[in-house]
Amino acid sequence: MRSLFACLVLMVTISTLTRAQNVPIIPQPVSVTMGDGNFALRPSTVILTDQATARTGRLLAEALRPATGYLLRVRLSAVRSKNSIDMRLDRNLGRLGNEGYLLEATDNGITIRAPQAAGVFYGTQSLLQLLPPQIFERSVQTGVDWRVPALKVEDYPRFVWRGAMMDVCRHFMPKEEVIKFIDLLAMHKMNSFHWHLTDDQGWRIEIKRYPRLTSVGSMRKETRVGHENDPKGFDGKPHGGFYTQAEIRNIVAYARDRFVTIVPEIEMPGHAQAAIAAYPELGNTSEKVEVGTVWGIYKNVFNVDESTIVFLQNVLTETLALFPSKFIHVGGDEVLKDQWKASPTAQARMKELGLKDEHELQSYFIQRMDKFLTAHGRRLIGWDEILEGGLAPGAAVMSWRGNKGGIAAAKAGHDVVMAPNSHTYFDQYQSKEPGEPLAIGGFMPLEKVYSFEPVPPELTAAEGERILGAQCQLWSEYIPTPQHFEYMAFPRISALSEVVWTPATRKDYSTFQSRLAIHERRLRALGVAGRWPVATRTVP
């Protein structure tokens, strides 16, 4: 009898654990404990908040309204009531960190508690995923039982930097797509949006002091069709666009309400052709150049004259006024140094500064920007080439050429964001099936993304703490439309969100796949043109 009882207890325990593992939340929470019963969302449900969480309460009510048709009341109250969603700060939950939360659902109501407002917001994102996936539809859904299973979720992120990079230079994306992408990042508890705003093929940020950056630099006359050897050549169509400062302020405020920090990237000293096309004096030769029309690395880079450094610091001054982010990205990658080698001015500057080679000249250039940003209370971050020639102590590194740069930076005492092309470059093909849209090349299937481990094993425990987190890159040479962008981004971002949020010991690809089947329905309801199963997929 005792043996039978023990077996029954074991079976119940296994069943409960399985239910907890399969709770359809992405990214997978740290801990889920199942209860008995459920909470029913009704038109009479009230959302209760404190002052710090009132905005999140209103956002939740807005999210629930389209599919349910319920206009839920949101009110400030310290008194909990039945059939309520009660969300507020609890300083006693400091163990959960700045972004963690505690969510409990019972027959009587739902409570969300967190030590900081960001945690409460992430608790609401989990709550939305606990409801039927139709909750994400944009019109009233009839006949749906809006219930949340009784449970307790204790959750917090593994990394502080959980991000995605959008390149709007190679192909411009309208502000509506930027806003939609921010919503999708927030849904996945991603908190960093790296906005790549300047490059050879287009300058996308309005700088009032230098209007030609957008009047000239934002528009190229045509675009290469296909890869370099494609016989189609060019499309013959002008392509361009930029974001006004007013638009950027609105986007930054929108992201802030959803606890997404926008990190702008202003490329220097390479990837500069669009800027040099607008202001030729920024270059190293007297040659007039056009905004780039092909992909790849251009030889035209900024010169190292003091006037050019001041020009770029003036650009950064206007950038800082738009973006409150602690980190400002300055690129620093793929700088061809041929023009510096051939420039008497650059060589004279090297001699004046006592620099032995052009790598040290680039280091000098980056350190000037680092000192400028530090003086303004910000921190410089750049691609891993900024390590070459020496790097200022306060600068951070984004490691893209595999893990090597990140390892070197962490060992040298620099903070690191892992962005290796081996696992996080989402401009690569997702499948080897015929019919996939054109991509830059490579192969980055969903399972490989999910397998990514941001902390290289070569690092000690102390060095590993320098890894702030990771992000994916969506370079847009072969991503010409918003639909194509979403196709390349999802569901791979769903996999990455679990890499950067969920404890490594909780990751499981098989349960991720089962949860993704439900998550796909949510993303479809939101109109996301992701790479869904073959039978129902629309290829851009």
C-alpha cells in the first residue's frame, strides 16, 4: 500500500513539474509552481496599482481591451479586492534584482510584485502569455474563456543586456516598424534596442547643425540587386529616408514606457561614405563621392583632422540630447586604413602624436570620443576592432567576430556584449529548403540560436561577470521590407530571449518548441510576418 501511495505521489509530482515546464511563457521563467483552480478575467476585473506602476497598469488595460472588449478600470489603491489584478512595488523582494518579479494567480485574483517598476512590467508580459493566445488579436474574440491557471511564478533575468540590433541604413524602415519591433522586444523581455543609424549607404538621423547629412546623405541613387555577381546589376530606384528629431524623441519615449533602452550607433571612423558625400571635407581626399549603392567595406573613412573630430563630437552632442541611454555606440569596425597610410595629413598627425601605426591612430580617434562621452556622463561601446591599438578603461566592447574579441576584452577588464556572427547574425539563412528569400549567406537555424552560450568557457568566474549579455544583429543589405525584416527576426528572437533571460540550467529546446507552437499564434495575431511552418508560411 505504501509503495502504491509513493508511486501516486511520484506521478503527481512528475505531472506537476511537467505542467510547470510547459507553461507557455517565452522566455522560460526561473521558477513556476502550479496550483489548483484558475483566475477568470471579467469585465468587472479591476487593475490596482501604486504610483510607480500606474503607467504599466494602463498599458495592460490597453493590451487586454482589443480581444476581450473589456474596458478595465485602472485605479490607485493600497487595498486589494476580489477579481483584481494587483500590481505594485515591494522593496522586500530585492533578491529578484532590478527586473525580477513575483506573479501569483488564484481563484480570487492576480498579484504582481517586484522591487522595481521594470519587474512589474515584465510580470504583465508573462500574464498576457498565460491567457489564451487570442488575447493578442486586434479585434474582439467571441466565445473565448479568458482564464489564467492558478500558479506562482518567480522570475528574473540572467543578463542585464538583452538586445537586438536593427540596421536601417542599408534599407530604411518606417517608424511604424520601429515601434512594432520595440513592442515585440518588450514582449520577449528584451531591454536593449541597438539602432544602427549611420553607414556608407545612408545617414538616418537628423542633425540640425549639419543638414546635408540628411538632405544628401540619407538618399542613394540606386541599390544593387542580389549578390555582387548578380547579372541584374542595379534597380535604378532612389532609396532613402531618415528620422526627424521629433520622431526619435517619440520613439525613445515609447520605448522607455516599455523598459526598452535605445542605444544609438553613429559609425566612425569607418562606414562613413554617406557623411563624406554630404561633407567632402570630412574625407581624406579631394574626391567627391556618392552615398554608397553597393554592400561591403568602403575605402572612404573620416580623416583625423581636429575639425573632423569636432564635427563628430557636435553630432554626438545632438545625439545625446535625443537618447538618454548610458551607452553610445560608435561603431569602429571594418576601418580600411589605406587612405590614412597615403595621407600626408594623417601621417603628420601620427608623427605629432608619437603613434607607431594606423591601428594606434584609430585608437587615438576612439579614445577622443571616449573622453568626450565620459565627460558627458555616458559610456562608449563599439565593435571589437576598437580593441586594436589599445582601449580606454571605461569603454565596452561588442564582440562580433566570434567570441575572441569578447574574451580578450573581458580578460582586459572591459564590459562585453556578446554578438558573435556564429550565433547572432540573423541576416543569415534560417533553412536550406528551396524558396527561402535572398540572404547574405551562412546558415543560422533556430536550434543553433537556442544553443548559444554567451559566457565563453575560457573565462574565469570573475571574468565572466564582465559579460553584460548578448544581442542579435539584423543587418539589412538583403532585408528590403518590414515583412522581410520580421521574417528574418522571428522566431529566432524568441529563441535568443530565452538565451539571455532564462538560467542555463532551465533551458530545454524540446519544451521551447512546444511553447513556441503557442507563441507563434500570439505573434501571428500581432501580424508578425515570421518564418512559420512551411504549410502556412508566406515568404517575403
